[in-house]
Amino acid sequence: MAEDFVFEDTVRIYDTDAQGVVHYAGYYRFFTDAAENFMRETLGISYPLLDNDTWFVVVESKAQYKKSARLGDNLSVVLRPKKLSRKALRFDFQILRNGELICDGYITQVAINKKEWKAVELPKVLLQKIDML
Amino acid sequence: MAEDFVFEDTVRIYDTDAQGVVHYAGYYRFFTDAAENFMRETLGISYPLLDNDTWFVVVESKAQYKKSARLGDNLSVVLRPKKLSRKALRFDFQILRNGELICDGYITQVAINKKEWKAVELPKVLLQKIDML
Amino acid sequence: MAEDFVFEDTVRIYDTDAQGVVHYAGYYRFFTDAAENFMRETLGISYPLLDNDTWFVVVESKAQYKKSARLGDNLSVVLRPKKLSRKALRFDFQILRNGELICDGYITQVAINKKEWKAVELPKVLLQKIDML
Amino acid sequence: MAEDFVFEDTVRIYDTDAQGVVHYAGYYRFFTDAAENFMRETLGISYPLLDNDTWFVVVESKAQYKKSARLGDNLSVVLRPKKLSRKALRFDFQILRNGELICDGYITQVAINKKEWKAVELPKVLLQKIDML
């Protein structure tokens, strides 16, 4: 059975707002950092780069907030990639604190040629990595 | 017939990223600013405050990206509030550039007593304002 | 005598952190927004663009925090431009709340040709505007 | 001779702007993250917390930008603490890429009792740690 890709992070002061908890839009930083780590491990390149000519562009994002995370909380961000088509990929995320679900959501992205800004196929090495998970 | 609440804004340099367009999570700034203007006009208080004892906490956020917004683009953010229950309210957003849809989405929020962090009923003046829209 | 350029803004929830006040790095948003408004009025173009070929790049930033600004505070950002050379310009800022100084600081920037990433002279129309202030 | 405290980080997509490089205010994230790591190692508590009753509040920040950092760049952030008084501490930072200086600057902070928002003395364990560096 597949193993999840897990990224560990800590709530920083700039993630929080005057409600004393992580700002709702701030959770997308954890999604982005997990995606960046997954892509670096898979392709050796910095998200949202796929290769020198190809970018991911995000076409949808969603988050559901179950519990409030606070300054200094240690969070585990679980990433599960899901191939939607030859050109589109969704990353599903679960953010856990001590095993308890804090937030889940996803970002959906399409591969494009960055000069022409047109959809292209996902790199094979990425698809192979996803099949192995 | 109801009129929409519209908030005008401009894409700033800090909204963009190295792809040359607004960062996907940056669109939530436009959502937040429109909500803040709507709430200020309705309750005379700064979002996410509802009154001195009551806060909105966001329980869900979503955005779909149709076109890419760039530095200096003038955007119209249309806000439509939707009462989900006596305690929960959704703001639906459409972001337009020259009448063309760039992005849509929503944030769903629940009123809470900020000391006890427990759900409470939405202020009547807010519900009345929403009924009038 | 010269008139100051003044930009009005409000503290938003995303400007604040869990200390209940504006995050120290968040004050640079107010500096940037004032610069953006000044440049739009002067050159009709979005900061940090100077014209289609020319960008400002920031080479120094500084802020001193005197008082803490809170959610919903109405702030006046006073901008005073200072020509340092034919290629470099400093914007001095004072952020006031009800006439009281909250924060002051500056950003220093150099005009560059954005393709060659080399310093060039500031646009004449900008220098003329600054002389008139 | 004292050893420097060094924190390693990577430029993420949200650090950059449409100029293709790290946004000037974005470098303060690297300063904050280095401070957070230093304080965690020293006091075992999340910056800007000093202990349960005491916070750091930033009273000054400055950065000078020498070179432009880009997406994926691996940065070393060197932190050197400097005691200014019994209540105030400055962190000096140098951000290096492959040994080359990209940016330097500092943040100065004062310890306060977070309920009374009044200056208090720095914790002894922190001062001892600084003397050892």
C-alpha cells in the first residue's frame, strides 16, 4: 500500500492574525510548502516549476477549517496527489496536530508552457512518482 | 430587485509572484477586503469583528481561477451574502476585470463569542441588511 | 511651500498577528500602497513600474515603530520623495493615527532597465513632479 | 571565538513578486524564521514569545538588498544577537547564497509584559545564551 507524503512545519507569528490563531488564508502557505517539498523530492525543481519550460498554474483552491492552529503548534501536512487528466493534477491535503485533523483541502493545477501560457502534458517522471505512491 | 455589493481594488506588486500574475492565495486578500468593506458599511465595525464580543471565524474558503490578473489590473469584487443558518453566513465572490470573470469563490464563516470561542447567533442588523440586498 | 502626498488606509485583519497588533513587516504594505498611489498619480503606471521598460528595485527599507496599530485603525500615510541621484530615489514615510505618529521609515529604490537589470536614469516627469512637491 | 547561529531556508513562490525576485518586504520572513529558530533553541518557546507572560515587540527593522534572490535559491541566514540594554535586544542578520551576501539588516525588539504592555527585563537564560555565542 502507498505511503503518504508528510511535511512537518510550525506555526509562525506571521501566519497568525489578531484572532490569536492562523489566518484562514495562511493555511495555504502550509499547502504550498508541502507541495514544494513533494515536487523537490520528485523532480528536483522548485514548485511551481515543473521543468525549465513548464509551470504549474493553480486553477482551484479549497480549505475547510476544523480546529484553530496557534503560534508554535507543530503541524503535519499530509499530501496526496491525484491525477485528474494528462495535464491536470490535484494535491489533497490534511493538516494534523498531534494526530487531530485541523484543516483539509486541495489545490488543483494545470501544467502550462510558460512562454505560450498553454496547457501541456505533465512530466512522465512526475506521473511515475505518483503511481508509486 | 437586489443590488450587488461591489468593491473596487487594484493588483499590487505584493499580490503577484514570479509567474508574473496574482499568487493563487493572494486572491483571498480581495475576498477579505470586500468582506471588510461590506461589514464596515453594514455594522460599522472592522471585519472579522461583528461587535465587541463577537467574531466571525472562517470555516471554509474556496476559489476558482479562470484568468490571470496582473500588476495594476483594476478589479471589481462582487460580494453576495447567503445566510446558511442563524449562526453561519457565506459570502460568494466574483472578481471581474473589464466585465470578464477572473475568479470566483466563497468564504463561509460562523459567529462566535470571542471569549468562550462558541457559536452564537448573527447580529440582527446584519441579517436585516442581507435581507434587503 | 510643498504639500505632502497623503494616502489613507485601514488596518485589515491580515495585517495583524497574534500579538493583536499590526505585524512589524506588515507596515511595509502601507509604505508600498502609498508609493503605488503616488506613482500612479505621477506617472499613471503601477508601482514598481516606471514605464514599460523600467522598474524600481528596492535597495533599502527601514521602519521604526512608535505605537501599535490595531484592527480597523484608520491610518494616514505621508510620503515625501527625496532624489538621491539621477538613478536613485528615497520615499520617506510617516504613518499617523489621529495625528499621532505610529511608525516612520523609508524605502530606497533604483531605476533599472528590466531586461538588462542595469541602473538607468529616473524618468523626467517623475523628477519634475518631485520638484513641484 | 563565538559561533554564529545559522538558519537554512529556501525561496518559495510566495516570497517572490512579478519582478521575478524576492519581494523586498519578503526578506523579513527569513529574518523572522531565523529569530524563531534561535529563540526555540534558546528558550524552547515560539518567537516572539519569551515566556508565558512576556513578548518581544519589534521597535525597528531594516534591510539592505545587495543581490536579488530567486525562486528555489537556498539561503543561509546568519543571526547575531546584540544586547542593547536589559530590556532591548537587536538581531543582526546576513543572508548568504553560496557564500555571497544577498541582504543584511536587523530587527530590534523590546521585552514587554503582554498584559500590561510595559517593558520588562529580558529572561536570564536568554542573556546567558547570548553571552555564550
